[in-house]
Amino acid sequence: MSYADLGFDLSVLREKRSELEKNGFLLIEDALPSDYCEDIVSFIDRHLDEAGGECELGQLGSMQRIYAAEQYADIVEDFKSKCAQILSSIFSERHAVKWILAMRDRTIALDDDAAREKFVKGRWHYDSWSDQYKIFLFLRDIGPENGPFEFIPGTNGRFKKRLALTRPWWLFNPFTHFLSKKRPYQCISDERIQKIIDSGLPTRPVIAEQGSMLIVNPSALLHRAAPLWEGRRYLAIAYF
């Protein structure tokens, strides 16, 4: 089956490599048409609501994740192929996509202040210590209230290395390093994040229209999925 082409010239991306490496992110608007995105949304809804497909729940059940979604829908396999072409074009060498994560977020009832605090806090993190690129496809419009991807520009490169030297306990714990798969940098407290913001590094929520793509190195930038307060959020994410 034939699917829509990308809405931009891949060759242009080669000129964006230095920008991506310097800033840790690159936003491409109108990357794919609305009907392409809606087809993936329809797959997600069918998989979760009709087929009873497997998913992982997160954020108190508000987040539903379908891992290796390309196994269930040809259009997701097509998206996987497109993402491999994109990153390979940027770096002029072959980059293979490991899997596609399809996601649906929905609002949930928060019964008390404790539940609300648990829902809101503990989201900021680095993904890993080494580079790991991802490509986000925003399947529906993303605004301030429906859980935008949010990051802190400037928390990559020298900042990250300086943080490791001056506040190593924020990122590593030698007492649990070999006992736990979870690292401190994978969940940095909101209080510590506020100190970073107060130092002059404001957050940036990614407000994007349907069909936009975000190419990002989330291992390089402090980031989170902001809390969802209304509507739904649909994403397809390529992991490299």
C-alpha cells in the first residue's frame, strides 16, 4: 500500500545537523498530512478500545503506550521507515529505528491533593547518559493543556557535564548504581528543576500542529511530558 510522502526535502536536513547537535532538537512543521496522522490515531483507538490490544499504563493510568506498534499496523511500519530515512539523511549514515511507540494520553479524575501532586511531579529527567535520538510525530494538535513535550534548552553539552561535576548526586548514586536499573538522572525532583529554571534557563513547551515532527536527543536535554488537563494527546515516537 502506498502512503503519503514526507512534506519536506530530505536533502535539506543535512544542513540542519549542526543545529540539531548544538540545540538538541529540531522542529519540522507540516511534516506529514492530517489524513496520515488520523489513520494512525484510528489504529491506536482500535488497538486499545476494540481489539483489547496490549499496552503499558503510566502516569496513574492516564498514559497508554503501545510498544513496537509497527507490528500491528502497516502505516506505523511506514512511519518507521520514514524516520530511518530522516535520521540517516541528517547524519549521512545509516540509522535504524529500534521500534515505534504509539501513545494515547487521556484525562483522569484526581481525587485529592495527594493524587494531584503525584500526577504532576516527578516527570523531569534525562533519558540516558549517552545520545539517543527520537522522532516525535504529533498526531493531533498539541497545546498548553493537553500534555505538550516540554524541555529546558541549554541543559545539554557543557551544562550537563558541569552538572555532573558540581552536583553528581543529582545524576548518579554509587550506592544503588549496580542494584537498580533506575538512575537519579531519570527522575530529577521538581525542586531541583526549579533551581535550574531560576538560574536563567526557562522551560519550553512544544506547542505544535497536527503533522509536525520533533527530532530530539532527549538524553541531552532535561525534559518531561507535561501533565494533561484536557482532551487527549496522540503521539507516534521512533526510538533509535
